Amino acid sequence: MILVTGATRRLGTAVVQNLLGKTSANQIAAFVRDENKASAWKEKGVDIRVGSYDDPASLDKVMQNIGKVLPIAGTDEDNRLRQHQNVVDAAKKAGVQCVAYTSRTLKDRNTLANKK
């Protein structure tokens, strides 16, 4: 099973559409914050998983029975690094075998990682 985060936004939508052309819908899980926005995926047979990058408990739940995860880069600049770490931690805890990551163009390379 492949989990795509941000599955109702532009890149996530494109990824899920592409996957539907390559594999059956019952092998795709769409991670969303608002289940109502994912009704089109649900109608096609995609497994909808609701949660938030900020909620580790929800991430633990959505990672169950997932083999691969594509976490799409979040847009919360102040919390993005922590949020993405939450996704990776949940994937590791669930035994996910593959995590592929999308990124974004950085306007300021100094924002690549939080400095302490």
C-alpha cells in the first residue's frame, strides 16, 4: 500500500492520479486533513486516511499497513521540519519500507534546517 500525503492539493492530486493509472485503487491511501475534500478519491476506491502532520497519534494510525510513503512538503514554514520529522518517525515506527520525499525551491537556503 502506498500512502500519499497532501492528496487533495496540487502535487498530491497529480501523484494519486498517476498512481491510479499504474496500480489498483485499493493499493493507494490518501492522507488528508479534511475527508470531505477527498470524496473523489473515495469514490474511485482509494483508502482515505485523515490526520495531521502536527498530530503524531494520527500519523501512527494512518501508517498502519503502509509499505511506501510519499510525504509531500508542507507549507508551514515555522513548523515544517518538525512536521516532516513526525511523518518519518511514524513511518519508522510502523515499519514502512520506503519513504520518498518531495521538496520545494528554497528562496533562502538558510531555512533548510532549524538552527539552534
